[in-house]
Amino acid sequence: MKLSEVKETLNAEVVVGQEKLDMEVKTAFGADLMSDVLAFAKAGSLLLTGLTNTQVIRIANVLDIAAIILVRGKKPPAETLSLAKDLQIPILTTKYVLFETAGRLYVKGIVGCLEKVESGSARI
């Protein structure tokens, strides 16, 4: 699925990264707890979150996350936007809650980074 299709599916606004809307994505991970993102998210995935601080951008950069989808209508502060632009990480914002966002993407063929957590599988 192209990021442009993600944008349309979520009625999202592109905050950073308009030039990357042709990017293909196949997986996503949703969390507001960044330790879970570090433990389970995979490179090339969408990150669905309600957090808007610079730490989200830094973690996305370390994990090579394709794009960040901010849920619940969240708007990132200027410092977060600046860092995302510098690191070329697209940010989209949608008014849907995390659960609804994940469901809408799943119906369109985006799958999770993992189906379930096995005991001892966390990387942290």
C-alpha cells in the first residue's frame, strides 16, 4: 500500500513528508509506550501513536520506521516537526483513535509487525 493510500484511508493530513507519498508500506505497529515500539516494531513499518515528542522521531529513526501516523488528531510541536524534516521521516495525523486506525489499515491489507508475543521474545 502506498503512503498516499494510507493518507486517504485515514482521512489524514500530511504534516511532514509530502514528497514521500509514493513509498510502499506493508506493516504497522501501534503503541504509545516507546519501550514496546523498541521491542517489537520492525523496519519499514508504519508507527501508529498518540505521542508527539521528539523521542518518537528519534526511535523511528533508529528503527528505520517508514512513517509515523499520529492518532486522535494529535499535532506535533515545532521541535518534533523540525527533527522529522531533518531526518526525512513522514508524519501524518488522523482523527481516528489507535484501534480504529489499525482496523482501517488492516482491512486494506496492512498487517502487524508480529501476530502475537511469545514468551521471552521481547528485545529489551
